[in-house]
Amino acid sequence: MSLKDRKEAFVTGLSGGTTLDIYTVTSVSAVSYLVWCILKQRTQIFDHPRDFLGQLLDFLLNWNNMLLAVTVYSNNISLLLFLCVLPVLFVLFTTKSKPRHQRTIKINFKTLTPKQYLPFKSYITIYRAMMMILTCLCILAVDFPIFPRRFAKVETWGTSLMDLGVGSFAFSMGLITARAFLRQHMLGRYSYTRNLFKAVKGSLPILAMGFFRLASVKYLNYQEHVTEYGKYWNFFFTLGCLPFLTNFFAPLIFMLSPLALSLIIGLTYEYALVKGGLMEYIISAPRTDFLSDNREGIFSLFGYFGICLNGLALGSIVLTVVPAPSNLLKMTNSREDLLAARKNKSSSIFTLTPLQGLFFMSVLFHAIYYLGENYYYYGVSRRMTNFLYVIWVSAYNSSFLFGYKLIENFIWGEVKVEYTTNETANNDIRVIEQSEAVPISLTAVNSNSLVLFLFANILTGVVNMNYNTLDSSEWSGIFVLMGYTLVLSTLTMILYHLGIVLR
């Protein structure tokens, strides 16, 4: 076999691992953030953004820990967590906590601006940055023997760490897309045609990256796994289609709610897979035309769109400064709706705070997943993005967002809301924008996430074309991966310190 064939075989026919294993490994990200928060609160090591020691410790906690979790310590996560927490215990016993001020904001809906209505939320930044870091680490690490095969993408059935990648991107895209919808409806300026045009225009760079990857893979004869997306489809084409789908079906989303539409699409698609013969077509049909050549990528759009809708549903709950009326089901609240709800002091079981919403979504998706895993005759399939895959990805992302929110509340305190008629009251909303609660390295990642991901893909290709990853030893593999991690982190930090934000 040629080296290319061997590399393709290295990532073919895998069945993954357990979901508990995935949760355990990725819990390192939450523990690392907790450790950073405690050190931030108890010491001055992170007080100066350009201090070398602070930046080094930031890198070790939020980049290097994740690399170690998916490689060297993948079979002994408890030891890594112990080593991570041990120094913090010394800090807790030898230092005093800095005074914590009550985080109180005063809201006046009449003068509330869109930016104030949709403020910066630190735990969302943590979630998106950690997800991007983990994705960038895995796309190269998977080519090394030091990366456990149970973390690599499965062939057809099963769960693995890397199977969460594109699904989590879809969920995050839905979460952030909710901001535009909420803003426009709050101002009463929603336009279907304008949004559709913007969605197409905004997707062009992502689609261009997809064509660039396609051309590069074919021209360089780079190894590829056909059953992942098909012969010519790839990750970028999937992401590029989601904004258009979300805006195209926006009227239906607003009428039914994103959560309800996601469940309808998911169950209908599952019926087509199981009863309509679509499953057999995706798994075993010959590749004779464009549709059959790319059937995995094309049909999986149903599942990824469902995941995106679940992110959209969660975004309508967690993005606003205060809970909007019936935010679990409705994302079309205008300023008048907010004023009326406040005036009547009306409440609904469908109006949830961010913490309540995250808890509800986590429990809902995990309950459905538990029932499906134990009583349904088909398991998770990332290849087809079946209903159980959609639910699993949504459950995972909701849970980790919930975890980051709990850490934020535990360390920095929950925000107390007061309503007033004072014209300048909304200036207090800046206290919810706890930017100092976010490590600089994660702020840097979030500011240029698309650039980072593109550079990580290019660097992964360069390494694979010039280095035999398959036959590398454990030491040489971890050395290369640490260098790769350091390069990516340095790139984001340079862009951050130069004030460059390309998203």
C-alpha cells in the first residue's frame, strides 16, 4: 500500500467510543476555565495582557491542556485533572479572594438599544473558543498514532469526539444567527428578502474555502475519506448552506418556533431514512452521478439544519439582556412586546432565564437521547446525521454551555436586574459584559475563528505532505503537535494585539 492508501485506511472503518468518554475528555476545557477564573480572582498573574508569564499560563491551560487530553492523557484524564487542579488548591489556601461586587443592571426598555439588548456574554465566548481550539487540534492529531482511534470519525454508526466537530459548528452557527433575528424584530425592521440576500453574500467566503479545499485535495492527491461527505462535498459546503436554509425557512421558523421545526424535520428525515429506503441508498448505492457521488454531504444537510435550529432556539433564550416573553418558542418580540410584558408583569412557563433555558435544553435533549439510545433500533450516525445524532450533538453543546454558565455565576456572581424609567439607566448594562472573565487567548480565538480554522487546515495539509505522521513515535508526534498548537495560538494572539478582527 502507498502511504496515501495507508493514511486513508488509518481513518476508515472506525466505530468510535462511548459518549461518557467524550464528556470526560472534553471536561478538561471546563476545568481549565475554572482554574483560570480562580487564578484571575485570587492573583494578579493575568492582570497585564502583555505579561509573558500570564500569556504562557493562559496557553498551557486553554490550549495545551486540551492537546494533552486528546493524546498523552487520553486514557488517564483523572490524572490530568488532578495535576491541573493541584496548584489551585495551594492558591486557595494561601490567598484571599478579591472583593466581588454585586453585578446589578438597570433596564429601561424605552431607550434600550439593540447592542444593549444583546450584550456580550462571556460564557458564550468561552464555549465557542474552546470548541474551535478542540476542532483545530483534532484535525491534525487524528493523523498521528498518539491520537486514540476511538476519537476519530466513525464509518457509519457510533459516536466519537471528532463526530461532534461539524455538528457543533452548526449548533454554534444557529446560536449566533439568533442575534440578527432578535435584533431586527426588536427594532421592527425584519426583511425576508434582505436577510436572504445577506445570507447568500455572507456564505460566499465559506463556499470559496470549500472550493479551495476541493481543488487542493484533488490536485495534491491528498488522502480523503469518501464516506465522510462524498467525492466532492466537504465541511465548508455544509456550513455555507446553513445560513441560506435558516433565512429561507425563517417564516416557518417564526411561526412554529425553531425547536418545533427542528423536531419535525428530524423525525420526518428519520422516517425517510428508515421507511423510505434513504438509509440503504446512502450506505450502499453506487456512485454514478452528482447526487450519488455526494449523497452523504447533501442528505446530511437535513440533520445539520436541525442542529442549527436547536442552536437558534437556545440563542433566543441566552442572548438577550433579560428574558423576552415566551422566548422558548418565540423569537419575534418587538420593543412594544417587551414593554407590554413588563407593564403587565406577565410571565409564562415558556419564558426562561439563560440558566433555566440551558438546564431545560440539556435535560430535554439528554432525555430524548436516552430513550433513543436504549429503545430505538438504530444508533447515532454522523454519516447520515440521523435524528439521534442531531439530539446527541444538541445535548452535548447545551450541557457544556450550561457548565460554563455555572462556572461564571459561581466565580463572578449572577447578574441582578432592576427595571426603571431612568433615561440613562441602560448604561449599567456594561457590567454584564464581563470581558475580564474571558482569558485573552480565548478572546483572540473568538475574534478570528474563521481565519484560525482556515490556517489550521492549511497547516495540517503542509504537515501531512512533508511529514510521515503515520509512522511517527509518541514523542515525535507530541512534539510536532505542540509546535502546531503553539503556532496557531501565536497567530491568534498576534492578530489580537494588532487589533485585527476578521472573524
